[in-house]
Amino acid sequence: MAFLRACPAATATLFDLPEVLPLARQRLVAAGLASKVRLVGGDFLADPLPAGADLAWVSAIVHQNSRDQNRRLFASAFAALTPGDASQSGTS
């Protein structure tokens, strides 16, 4: 939510376990940000992450995962990113 507040033009996709999404939706509605967030249910150990991201933010989950689980998570996050050329976007 802090990223969305800091970047008003941004949108986000929240990928989490399906049973967590109703709580996330409640919090987003209360914060006035629900229209900016697409909620996608899944399990990163079994499901691919939603494609088309410019940035993948991986939160506290890595602290409880094994090294192998984190390698799979980061590979999945990388696969979800939209390829791009930083030199064309003005960043280096």
C-alpha cells in the first residue's frame, strides 16, 4: 500500500494463498486502494506467478523458506517480469 500511495499512477497484483485474499481485499478497500490492486490466488510452490510485472516485491516469506524454495520463488518471480531495456526507460 505504501508503494501505491507513493506512486499514484501505479497498479499492483497481489499473489497470495486464496484464503488470505478476503482479508487483503478488506484492507485494500479500507485504504481506498482496492481499484488499483488485482488479487490473484495461488501457491508459489505450485503455481506460476502472474505474468506482466515490472517489479516483483517478495516480502517476509523468504525468511521461512528453504534455500530450494527460495530459488524456485525467485525463478518464478523472474519469469513473471516483463522483459525490458533499462536504457530505453531512462534508468541505468
